Amino acid sequence: MWLLLLVILGYALSGRQERHTRDRLAESMESKVTLGGIDLALVRGRLSIDKLSIKRDDPIGHMAIDVKGVRCELAPLGLALFDRDCRDLVIDGLSLEVSTAALFKMQRPPKSKPIRADHVEITNAKLAFMPSAFLPNLGKIAIEIDHVESGPTVMRTPLSWLFTLQSLRAKFDLPAGISVVVGYRNGVLSATGSVFGSAPVELPLTIPSAESVKDAQGEIELLIKMAKDAAEKLVAKRAEDWLRSKLP
């Protein structure tokens, strides 16, 4: 009887969950949100979203997020009615375009808590940051992500998973035709490409904790600092390896 009730509730609450998800995302991102469809399975413990779109165009800048599909694994057997955190958050076909980091500075604190997940997995993602977004001196950055896995994450921004990164395979396309393939696993960052050569440059990378920041803007500022530090260390390591190869 309980399982039958959960099936009925899952069907009955799907519309309400769709509105709640849309309103929660719209408030936290201060953007327009549309969903292609939603499926709530309370017995199995799964929330599936089809074709998620988040758009923001205002004097501050432009942001567009399109996702082919999102799957949130919830507590099974109806426990998701009381515990709504994701066990596994799986995102497929993510496309993100951002014109400025100022978009993540919220005009007012969101009323709802950000989405939490014990494990995040992202596949087939494309990220584009305009020249004014994070590193104006560098220019436009385009990133193609093959696969990402992260640990427990509080999704304050679309990039919050970087703070709990466990593994990464991605390609960075930078101005002047520079292309870099980046990997991360077991605390080691590696890079190959036109700047670093065919032999991978590897170095230990300690990712800072997001617990020290209070909001989305603080997270973005910390991410920019982490990216700059990692880039400087990779270039320095490449120069060191080159010098060692030339010395007798």
C-alpha cells in the first residue's frame, strides 16, 4: 500500500515539483528558467529533468545555461519527501556562456538553500567565458569537458563542483590559437598542448575549500584566484622541465 501510494504521489507531485524547481533556480540565479519536463519517482528515489534552460540578459551582462538532461538520485522509498538532497547529481550535455563575473553577485540573498549533492558527475559540457568574464587580459576562453567527477558539493554557482573536484578531462581553447588539454586526478594537475608540448606537465594541486566564502560572488573570486595560481605554476613547471632537459 505504501509503494502504491508513493507511485500515486510521484505522479501527483510532478507538476508541483516542476514549479518548485523552476522557482528555486530562478531565484538563486536571478534568471528566467524553463524546463522541458520533469519526472519524480519516489519509490526508486529519482528526479529527472529534461531540457533545462536558464537565461539572463540585463545591463549587467549575459548568461545562458542549457542542459540536455539532469538526474538527481534521491533517498528511496519515499524518504525524498523529507530529505531532498541529491545522492548523485548527473548532468549531461551542459552548455554555459557567461559574459561577466558580476552576474554571480546576487542583488538579494536567495530565500531557498542551494542544491546539495554528495556526488556530481558532468559529461559532454561546453563552457564559454567572454573576454570580460574572469580574465580580461587573456581574452575569450572556451572549454570542452569530456568528463568530470566531484565530491560533496553545494551548488551556489554552475561552477561550484570545481571546489570538490576528483577527476577531470577537458580541452581549453585560448586566444591566438592556443589549445591545452587538461587533466586532474588524485590531486595532480596535468597539461599538454601547444604551449606545454607533447609530454604532459604535472604538478600537485591543492584545491581551496569553498567553506571560507559566504556567497556565489565569493566563490567566483576564489575560483579566479585558483585558476591564476594553477596557470602560473604550470608555466613555471614547464620552464623548469625545459631547463633541466637542456642542462648537462
